[in-house]
Amino acid sequence: MGPLKKAIFTEIRNKHEKATPLDDNQLNCLLFHHPDGLRLSLTGFIVIKAIFTAYSFEIPDTLKSRHQLAMAQFTYPYFLTPRRLILFSDMDAMTIKLSGGVEQYLENSYQSSLCNRQPG
């Protein structure tokens, strides 16, 4: 478990009394869709949006599975609904705006990940 998640768990324990008795692994399973990823569960979204600033973007109907693969490259927690992508990183939010929207940003991220793969 990375230092970002540990810092998030510390902040959650400071803000929510009910989280105090939970260890890092329990919080990880409760807050995240997958223990190794940064995609938030509904519970995680509710808890984290009460503490951190959320940046919401509309998702087009043309979102593809490769775009979801690109989301795995986010370095901060995010929440995904059928219509919205909610980020908790102002840098990611600014990059999406500068890229022309969610779909273009994710397409660029996916293409970049293909270029960075090592053959083999």
C-alpha cells in the first residue's frame, strides 16, 4: 500500500471517529473498488468528498473500455459513474480541461501508455 493511501487513511481517521478502529487494510477494502487501485467505491466517494475538493466531469456516451484502462493511470483517487468522472486532484482536473475534455484526455493517456510499453 502506497504512501498516498496511508496519508488518506490518516486524514479520514482524523475527521471520522467511526474510522478510528479500522486498520489500513479494512479502510482500503471499504473505500476502494479494488485494493490495488485508486477507483473509489461509493462509500469511499462519500467519505472522501466530505474531506477533499471534488472536480466533476461529464462522461460522453462514447467512452470505451480502453479509456477505462487509461483511468488506471490516475495517481489520485477518482470515482466513476455511468455519467460522471469525479477527481480529487486539481492537476488532473486542469489537465482534462486543457485537453479538451474527458474523452480526449483519456484517449491521449491510452495512446501514451501504448507508446511507453516495452516490447517483449
